[in-house]
Amino acid sequence: MRGSRCWTRAVLGGAVALVALGLAEEAVYCQTVPPPKPKPKPKTRTATPSQPAPQPAAARAFLLIDADAPCTVEVNGEGKGQAGGGKTLKVSVELGQNVVKAINLDAGVAWRKVIEVEGAGQKVVTVELANSIEREQERREIAHLEEKGGWVDPSTGLMWAMKDNGRNVDWNAAFRYCDAFRAGEYSDWRLPNVEELKGLYDSSRWVTTKSSGPDLDRLLPMA
């Protein structure tokens, strides 16, 4: 029995040893295997809103307006400023037809033209007012002269008094009359020569007789 007890103890001791050894091995095993690392969270990408690509500046069209006399300019009915007198006016316009109007306020004359703009860039427009202004000034002078008792022959350009002195005079009195004459506010009146005076008469209206019409060659001296 004693021997049996010893065996049993030995066996039990071996079992305990085995158990203890197993625990030790398991403990060592648990210590040598690290715990699993947590998986990293996937990175979330933040979308950056895309910026629109810069657009090129839209091509523009311009009128360069010059004038041979000072004037006020309108484009499509809208006042744009002054041109002429050495000043060029630059106006932005749309493609297509554009109505340009220029007015000289002193003479009261106007110029108007439809300008076709077919593409971007600059287009030169020349306003021609000088001739119209000159004609208007001449017209006003003639009208003023007629109010004051004068008349301009359009065929010769000569200025005449619309009335004579009303009576017969000698040469000396005629010259004095012209020197003092002030029709139309002019002071350089003179007697006409024979050829100039003939231009006032329409010979076709005279009856063909020997005494028809005045004898200008006899009445007036040759120039």
C-alpha cells in the first residue's frame, strides 16, 4: 500500500506537473502571441469643389468717330459726347446695324448714317458736316441780306440792292449814294459795270423793236 500510495502521489505529482507545465506553456503561448491590431479606418476623401475655368474676355466692337466740324454725337438714339475739332470719340457698340447721328448746334445742321459692324475691333466713322455748315451759313447770310434790302444772284454770286435810289442822278451823286449805302450791314457797295448790269436783265422778255430795253452801253461806263 505504501508503495501504491507513493505511486499514486507520483502519478498525481506527475499529473500536477503536467498540468502545471501545460499551464506554463499556455501562459507562455498567450504571452508570445500579441493581440490583433485594429484595422485602420479607411480615409474619407473630401471633394474640393472645382473652380470654373476663367473665361476669356468677350470680344468687343468700337466706333471711332471723327468729324470735320465740332458736333454732338448720338449712337442708336443715345447721346455719347462730342467729336470734331481734333477730338475723336470712341463708342462701344453691338454687332449689326448702328445709327450714328451728329449735330452741329451752331449751324443747326445734322448728319446721319447707318453703320454696319460685322465683327469685333475698331471701325472708323468720319462725320462730314463742314460743307453743310458752310451752305447753311450762306443761306442765313442771304436771308439776312434780303431782310435788309439786298439780294445775291446765284448765277454770278454778285450781291445787289433790291431797290434803286428812286430817282435820276448824275455820276457824282451815284458814287456818293453807293459810298453811303448800308444794305445788309455791308459798307463796300459800288456801282456795277455794264456787263454786270446786263446780267440783271432777261432780254427774252423784251419786245424786239429798235427801242426795246434800256441802252446800257450808253447809260453806264465800261469798267
